[in-house]
Amino acid sequence: MNSIMTHIVAGYPSLKDSESIAELMLDSGVSYLEIQIPFSDPVADGPTIMKANQVALENGTSPEDCFGMMERLKKKSKTPILFMTYYNIVFHYGLEKFCKRAREIGCYGLIIPDMPIDEESYDHYLKTCKKFGLHAIQVISPITPDVRLKKIGKVASGFVYCVSRTGTTGVSQKLDPKLGQYLARVRKYLKVPIALGFGISSKEQVREALKNADIAVVGSAIVNLSEGVANDSRERIRKFLGTLS
């Protein structure tokens, strides 16, 4: 399969089903798996993933459930698995405790879109991730200025997550034709691989993304397929992943 990172919301449509879908993704040969710990106000996410977060929380999904899921998955797979969530979750769990637990279960890194590098002197997020051997994945948008890219380049680890557009997650009909210029600007300042997400939902868009990026991120399109009868949703996702390879 091409270098693809897929995304699930833990607990959607149920905790058991989301773990089963995650296993399917890993078995299909994805390069990375991103597990979202549900949060009540997922500000970077569009309607599809917002709804999934709401359902997951209504199902009672907790950070401990997510740790347990990753721990079980890592016992079966060597594929890098990351947690994506919002800093409120990490803060209330306890930053050091969260990072220590994540590393113990084999987590590759964290994607926390509302944790800017400017807060490092107060929160010590980057320092704590480094202490426990976690990649603190930085998020970059098309409007991120060069001066900030330069700062991010000094702390970037693992890879960077470049969003393909301003706004929130969600399926798009087409990608921005200026992606090449945007990612070329990012590469001027960052030496780590580039993951490109937001709006990638077809084989053609994966190919287009990988002309300039190293990893294509597919999220909302898969979450859309997750709803419904468990066996049916798994089969839909299996077929969809097959079209991306």
C-alpha cells in the first residue's frame, strides 16, 4: 500500500467496533494508524469526526479505554500507532502520567492540534514527550508563516502533519492546486517527512497528495464508512482501503 495514515475515533461506532476497524486497517498494510481519543469540543474537526466524537463520548469511551485499545493492537502489530486528541484530555490526565503510559504501551507519538510550541515554557509538552521517547507531531497549515515554520523546524520530530487547507477536517472533491508550492515552502524549513491530511478520500487524491508529501492521511472518508452494522462497515472499509493501494 502507498504510504498512508488512517484515522479512527476510539469508541465509534462502539469501542469494540472501532478496535476491530483498527485491526482491519493494520492488516491492510497502512503505514501509520492514528487513534483519536474523543473530546467534547474537537475544534480542528469537521461534522463527520465531531459526530463520531459525540457518539464515542455517549458510549462512555475514556482515555483508559483508548490506552487499552492501543496496548492490544501493539501486541499484534509493529505499525506505528499514534494518539490524536486535544490538550484538555492530556492536561486533566496529567501530562507526565499520560506520556509515560503512552510510551509503555508502544505509542509512536502524539498529535495535539491545540498545543502550540509557544506554550512550551509553561506546559513543557515537547520536553515531556522527548523524555518518554514520543514524537510530538507538529501541525502546519497553508497560512503558517515562514518565521513559524523555522521555529517548528527546530523541534519537529517523527513527521509533521500538514493540513491541505484552512478550516476543519472533512471529505473534499478536489485538493488545492497550490499544494506543491505550500509543501515546497514547508520543506525549506523542515527535514522530517511530511504527512498531508484534510480532504483526502480517493485513490486519485492519495496519488496527488504523494506527489509532494511523504504520507497521505485518510480520516473522515473512513469514519463515514464506520457507521452501521459492524460486519457491513468492516467490509466497506476493507474494500475502500483496497481502492487506495
